[in-house]
Amino acid sequence: MDPPQLDGVTHRTVVARGLRFHVAEAGAGEPIVLLHGWPQHWWVWRHVVALLAPHARLVMIDLRGFGWSEAPAGGYDKQTMADDVLAVLDALGLQRVRLVGHDWGAWIGFLACVAAPERFEAFLALGSPRPLGKPPARHLLQIWRFGYQVVLAAPGLGRRLIANERFMARVIRAGAVHREAWSADDLRAFTAVLAEPARARASVLLYRTFLTREAGRTPGGRLPVPTRMIIGAGDPAIRPFLLEGAERDADELAVEVVPECGHFVPEERPELVAERARALFGLR
């Protein structure tokens, strides 16, 4: 299966850390790197492209195990995936960029910004809590919202569910307020590639690694990169209170909760994402 096509977008493969990464690009000028989340790939930015490409060069990276990037048998801890991003930037000759991330792409973006803040001018994080600092104890009362992660990480069951295109289409729509944001072709662009055995395994390992090695072990460090966080008020998992106190671990951070929006902010509210990106990144 080939990547879906979008006017003005080109595709190439970049080798970094011994792996092949798919990169979709559009526009010209100062670079903005965009990182997708689960269960998606670069196509999550399809509505944002036309709004931002006239102002900047968009570099949309498929993360390890997703889209058309290589899906190795390991390396799905989020720091390794953040190191992947930095290596892809090196391979592309990009020393300093603006960054946008959604879902796990935002979580990975936080780790990259802490590890190499000199590489990032500013960061727009969508649909994700921040991985830094110790969460308040009362947040543990809401852990039931993430029970789906246990199912996805389960041996056998997780891979079967992720490879089931109808199930995954329902999962995507269930996280949204605006379920009309996806056509049938859009959904299939995500679910068909995810059904490939190596990529279904990658999704299982993404969550299994998190639950067994990363959950509850917040990384140290402070976020020095100017950051704006946006979540949908109707996000069923990332509730607004989970972002309370996020600014304590950052030099410059603001949080925005968007009404009438679910988890998939880039698809449900692409105009708002582009507007906030232009403002944060100083684009004209």
C-alpha cells in the first residue's frame, strides 16, 4: 500500500539510526516538524497542510513502526522514539525547527525538547498530557480512563484488535466530537496500513513498553522550549484537569482547552491548529 496523495506533498525515505523513515513534505521556508500520534501517521495533518504550507516548510515524519516508516521488533520506548526524531532531523540537515505533535507525537516531542532544547524554537503539543514532573495523587483516581491501553498491550488480543480495520475505525471515531472529520477513505488510510502484521505488533509494543517500563516513571528535567498545549474539552481520555500544574515544569508554557472538540484536534479543528501554530511560531 502506497501513502495517500495530497496536492503539494512530496514523499521520501530518510535513513537514520539504521532505520528507514518515511517523510512527507510540503511548502517552503523555515521548517516545522509535525509528529503524529496513535493510531495514525502523517495523514493526520492533511487538513493542516493547506493552511500552513504557504507559510513554512512542513516536515511530517512517520514515527518508528507507523505509516511507511520501518517497523523493527523493538525500540518503542518513547525516549528511543524521541532520539529517532532527532536523528531524522540530523539526516535532513535541520539544526533548529519549530515542532508540532499530537498524542504520542506530542509526548515524544516533550522528551525531544528536554533532551535537545537547542534544536527547537517552539513547541505546539496537541491532545497529550506532559510526561514531566510528578502528577498529583488525585490523578490516579482517573486511571480507569486509560484501561484501553491494557487491552491493546495484551498478548494476542491486542494485535488481533489493532489488525481489525472495522474495530480501529470505531476507535478513531469514538475519540472525537466531530465524527464527520473522516471520510471512509481517510479511515482506511489509517486502518489498512495498521493491519500489516509488523505495524500491528508495533502498536502493541508502543503500549506494552509504556505500561511495563515507562508509566509512573516521569523523566527528570525542565522544559525550556516555549510551549503551548491544546486539548479538546471532549477528549474522553485526556481531561483538562490532567494538565493542571503543567507550567511548573516549564519556563514558558500555556494551556488551552478547546470546546466542542475531542481527541483528534488536528482533524477536528485544523483551522485552530494552524492559527495557533502561526501565532506561536511568528509566521506571516
